[in-house]
Amino acid sequence: MRYRVTIEQDEDGAFCAEVPALPGCISQGQTRSEALDNIKEAIAGYLESFESHGEPVPPSITEEVVEVRP
């Protein structure tokens, strides 16, 4: 499955990653790459928890990027 991840750098320089489709699925890292690795692990654990409790797995987000010229 594919999930959209947002990454923001905080005031201390750490990178915070969040998955909008999975409320509360948040991780961080000292580098962007580390944050991405950590959020992948967080997503896997999040989905595993849903499956182990017999709950439906939230669907991934489909999105498009559009270019608009002023």
C-alpha cells in the first residue's frame, strides 16, 4: 500500500513525518532519510495493529499534483 507522508523540519532541525490517512501515525528523525525510514516502520506497526484487531485497514490516498501557471 502507498500512503502520503508529510515531512516538516522543526525549530530544532529534526524532521517530523506524519501520515494524514492514519491519525496518530507520526515519527521523526535527525535527517529527512531517517524520518522516512522511521515512518515506514510506524506505518507497518499501525497497519499490523489494525489487522490483529480485525479492523479494516484504512485505504491509501490517491492524489494528483497539478501545475497552475499564474
